[in-house]
Amino acid sequence: DKILYAILKEIDKGNRDFDHNDFGIDQDEFMDILRYAHREKYIDEVTYADNIVYFYGNATITSLGKEYLASNSKWAKAYKTLKEVRDWIK
């Protein structure tokens, strides 16, 4: 949930220049989370190729994604204070 929150928050801030390394997870887990976020309609504008998220550079957060962020606001304060997402994930 923390990683999903962090990904949605980065997209909401307009940052799409991140990958699995920024979150300290492997690429398969990162792709699973992006697919989940898209399937649950938290994000739009994701391109797939062979069930792999091929491009998420145009991803936008949806109203459901914004609701997810709001409902997990307990993480917002801690998230804002950190300079690196990886530190917060730990």
C-alpha cells in the first residue's frame, strides 16, 4: 500500500520520471503495482505491450486515485518530509 500511495502521489505531483529502482523494488513488482493501479482505475493513460506496462509517462491520476490518496492521508505528512521515496518505503 505504501508503494502504491507513493506512485500515485508522484503521478499526482506531475512526476513520471521514476522507475522500480526509486522505490527499492524489483521491476516485476513495480509493473504489478502499475497494472493494479490502472485496473482499479486509480490512473489512466497507461500503455501496455504483452501485459507489461510499456509506457506510463502520460499517466494521469483519476478521481478514484485522488480518493485513494485522501483516504490514506495518514501517510501524507510522513511522505512530505522525506527527500527520497526509498527512505519512506522502508
